[in-house]
Amino acid sequence: MIIAQELESQQDISADVIFPPSDLYSDEPTVETELHLEQIMLLIKCLKWLWKDRYDFYAAGNLTIYYSPNQKKSEYFRGPDFFVVLGTERKTRKSWVVWEEDGKYPNFILEILSPSTANTDKEYKKEIYQNTFRTPDYFWFDPYTLEFAGFYLTNGKYQPLEPNEKGHLWSEQLGLYLGINQGLLRYFTPAGELVPTPEETAQEETRKTAIQAQRAEKESQRAEWEARRAERLAAKLRELNIDPDTI
């Protein structure tokens, strides 16, 4: 049934068309809901911010991966909701074309579940990512039911990841935990700290600056109070004919 649907979706594309290098545009449909879009953007934004000084990876969402051994757009393509490729050039792409990327497949894939795609993501796509892509880390997440699972490739088969005490799952490829925070999937450092968005980082810096300013103001007030106290004490000593500078 799934194969038939894929063929039907490709009926307007000639099976004999071979596209020139770098001319393959993504052919993915729009995401199903606003929450799906928010989740994809959040994952991309946080990882790019965390790795802002790195130039050896590619992270994208809802983008077509073309992997035809015949280098044809009309056969063998998938569109993960979110994926990361390591050991590649960080640049903008129209799609991910395996035969134009030294045969590289994603190191990490995450699918966002929905009622219409859940079975495909859990069975058909999982099999492709395991047997064809050989993607080491595969995750899925449902932003409505909060169903969350992860797998790692070992001996050619996906094995389920065991959550830590916080319910987070470790991605060996990213070197990060993934876990649910306020209804959305987020990254966590090996120490368990939430990986912030650029906006959250700016807010935290603003908060720290405000705290430092408050501390400086309190210190200034304390110093002023101490100075006035010393002046009153010196005045009292002088009334008693005692030179405060000799004490």
C-alpha cells in the first residue's frame, strides 16, 4: 500500500529524467500542523546555535534526501522531518543528494509522529533508515501524545535506547541527550543542562546583567552607608577631643 502511494505521488515525474548535479530541489509537502513546524525549527535552531563554531555538519528539516543508485530524482527518496549529517560542509542546500555528497547518509534522523504517518515512521521508514541509510541514531516524537522513542544501530539492527533517570535518551552521534521539556523535544548536555535557544541565551544574559547591576547598586549603597557611619563616628570622637586618625 505504501509503495503504491509513493508511485502515485511520482506519476508526474518521468522515471527517465536524470538531473544535473546540484539541481535537485526538495520535494517535500508542508508539515502537518503548526506544532510540527515549531518542533522542527526548534531542533534546528538549538543545534545550530550550540554548534555555531562548527562547520562540519548539516542539519535540516522536511527536506528531501535523494539516494537513487541510478542518480534519478524519480526513485528512492525520503524526507525525514529532521536530520543531521556529520563530517560534511556546512552550507545551504536545495536538498540532500547522496551521490553528490560522497555517498553520505544522515547520522541522526528524527520523525515527528502524527496519526497519518505514525505507522509509516515506526515500520517502513525505520526499516529504510536501518537497512539502506544505515543511520546510527533514529528517534521519533509525537508532540501531542508526547510519545518518544530512540534507537541506535548495532550489528545492523536498531536497538531501543534506555532512558536515564530524567527520561532523556542519549544520542551518541550528537553527543547530547534528547528529552521532553514543556511539551517539546529539546537537547540536553551530557551534564543534563538544557541547551538554550539564541533567544533564551539572550534572556539569560539580560537576567545575569540585571542581577549584577542590582548587586553593584547594593554594594554601592552599602559602601555609602559605611562611609557615613565612619564620618559620624569620627565626629563623635572629635567631640570627645580624640583625633580619629590616631586610633
